[in-house]
Amino acid sequence: MKNALLLLAVTFMAYPMMANTAMENPAPPQDCHAFACQVAEHGASQGGDVNEFYEMAYEMCNE
């Protein structure tokens, strides 16, 4: 369930970026801390744990 919420949060965060570059691969976020904070805030608004969302998003950004 947590991974599903993270996927949903990342999808909503990435949608504007992907909408501008339909045929290109979007660039990874430059500031992983800011990206992870945004994902964590969105996940928390959906009822998730802020710390878990932050950690998962930060790790995903650094991959």
C-alpha cells in the first residue's frame, strides 16, 4: 500500500514534467531533498507516513 501511494505521488509530481517532453526522457530532479520533501508532503496528504515517503523518494532520486 505504501509503495502504491508513493507511485501515485510520484506520478502526480512528474506529470507536468513529462507533459512538456512527450517524446524525450525527463531529466532527473536536480535537488533530491526538495523532490523528496514534495513527494512526502503529497503522500502525507493522502494519509501516508511523511518519513517513509521522504526516504523512498530520496532513494529513488539518487538511483
